[in-house]
Amino acid sequence: MGQSGHGRMGSCPYHAGMHRIATVVRRFPALVAGVVAASILGGVALALMLSGQADTTTAVATPTVRVSPSPTHSPTAEPTPEPTEMSSPTPSPSPSPRPTPAPQARCPLDGMPLAEGFEPNEPAMAVQIENHPVARPARNLGRADMVVETTVEGDTTRFTAIYLCDETDGMTGPVRSARYYNIDLWQDIRLLTVGFGRSNGAHARFVAAGMPYPDGMTGWPWYQRWGPRPAPHNLYVDLEAMREAVDTNAALGRMADRVDDLRPPFTFANDPELPADGRAVQQLRVATTPSWRFGWSWEAAEGAWMRSDAGVAITDEATGDRLGFTTLLVQRVTQETVHGDPDPGGNPRRLHHLVGRGEGTIYVQGRAFDVRWERPTAADRTRWTWAASGDPVVLPPGPIWWHILPMESRVTEG
């Protein structure tokens, strides 16, 4: 990726305010739609009122003065005019064509409109965020354009929150270490992994693949202990400062260049043609172990799936808002247990096979649709198609939550 991809909006108050407005539109489309609808109805009512006033004014008739007709005389014959050469009519000037408005810029990761004048600063940052009960709720998780959730030691789960098109508020985290699957996300989508630590086995794989990784344990300045939680659940990253440093820190800039150009996994349309065979789903429950359970509920008024862990509604610590996403993606994969590279507690790691092909499900607009995925080699991007037709998946705009689940995980629709 060339340096041209590193331009940033900066900290201009105007742009920051516009970006906050865009964030509201991106996260609460149903609410904004209601406000717009109310504005339209108000405008119609005002127009009708004004129209009524105009009709009332016209209805007041002025008195008609009747004039007696004057007597008429016999007409005098007029001389017949000589024929003359007719001149061509002067053509009316053609109206100037109206310029075609430029299409509104949209986020490549979730299809939502960008704030006016805002240009996403590549590379997209993939932040490793903890999902331990002590670490909940996380900060800025709801501001991610896309979140990947997959199994780690003991088949508990961890989040990889991908940020490109929304600014975060303060510190982001809690941040934890990278895992084997981060290589696949980097190769597939082109992301810069942001984490604190890695296992020896993961580090060897990162080096062998050439994956850029500004590991917080190696002294990068944007990571710090913060907040009241005990270690290791209190490690956070100043993501906005790190984004700015892509242009100012030579070492980080070189890593960003090695990420290469972003390869978004999906395309978007305001009214996509979804398959006709979708099934209605209001609740989605997932269990990666008998004791590790989480799920989603479809809230039509919000136009989003709302997250819960172990039956408890989850919020974003930075905003206090419920954690809601437009689209849920479940990717079914094979998984193997990696021995000889345990975590500090002696638990073996998990390795997901993300090269190959398989099945999955997309949950959108309160319905479920079967999909297929295919990634022939590590250098290829994953191709997603509707199972019913084989056509490429096109989604409505909105943030995406992507579950990478081993076959053994239990998924229940309700």
C-alpha cells in the first residue's frame, strides 16, 4: 500500500462533529429514519396549510361590473396583404444540463455513509479485545465496523474488532494477545493486528508468514494499563493516537505499508435482493462449551441484533449503549487443538482451518440464510455465496459481527 492511503482527517472540530453525526446514523439507522419521517410529515402538513391559505385568498371574488355593449358597425373590407417570405422562428435556448451529484462515500467494510470530508485512514486496525466476564463491558466495541469472534483456549471466545470508519472515544480494550487466526484475517482482508503479546507458536507463524504486528509487549507507546480492573484485564490502547502515528512513526508506517490494500469481504446495497428461502429467526443462541454461552435477539425497531452473554445484555462501556449489529455471520470451520504451545494456565491453543471451503449462515433483517464460503489458498480472499442460488452475497449497509465457530459449537435458532 502506498503512502497515499495514509491521509487522515485530523482533529478539526468541524470534522469531528460531523463524524459523530455519521456515527449516530451508522449505529441507529432506524432511529434516524424515524426522525427523517417526522420531518417529512411536518413538511407535508406545512405545505397543506399554506395551500389552504392560498385557496382561501383566491376564493374572495371581486365584484363584476357589467358594461352594456356598444352598437356595432358593418365591417370595412381590409386590403389583402401581399405575401411575404416567412422567417425561421428563433429557437428557444436549451436548458443547461444539471450536474450529476457525486455518489456519497461509504465505508468499504460495512457500506454505511461516511461523514462529509472524512477519508478512512488505512490500514484497518484489528484490535484483539478480551471477552472474559471480568473484562465486560469492553470499550468502543460498538464502534467497530466489523467484529470477528472465535474460540481460543478452552473454547472460550475472543473478539477481533476491526476499525476503519468510526473514531473511537478514549481508550479501547481491554486488549489481549494475538492468535493463529490473525494471520488468516491479515491475508484475507488486509488488516493490521493490534494486540499485546502472543504465544511462542503464534510468534513463529507470524514471522514465517511475514505478518506485520506492532505487539504492545515490544515497547510500542500506545498501550497502557488503565482503569480500575485488575491485571491482565486492564490493558488498553489509544487507538486514535496509533492511527495518527501511521504518518509520523517510521517503524509503524513501514508495518502499515506491508499490510497492503484493504480487501473488504462483502459488497453492499441499500435494498439487496435476498434469497426467497430465508427462515424467520428472532433469537440466536450459541454455546462453544456447556458453560460458555452467548446470543443475539432481533430488535426490529432498532433494525439490529442485540448481544447478550450468559443471558446478560451487553453494552459498550464508552457509550453505555446496547451492543447491536446489523448482520450476523456464522462461519463453520474445522478446528484442531494445538499441543506444545499452551497458555500460562497450561491450556492448549486452538487452530482454525480458514483455507478450504465450508458452510455458514447469515442472519439479517430477522431472517436466516444459508451461505457457502470458499478460500482455495492462503493468498486468496474468502468468497461468500448464497447457498440457494450460488450468487455472491450482497448485504444491506450496517456493521457485521462474524462468528468463526468450530463444528462442535452448538447454534440454536428461535
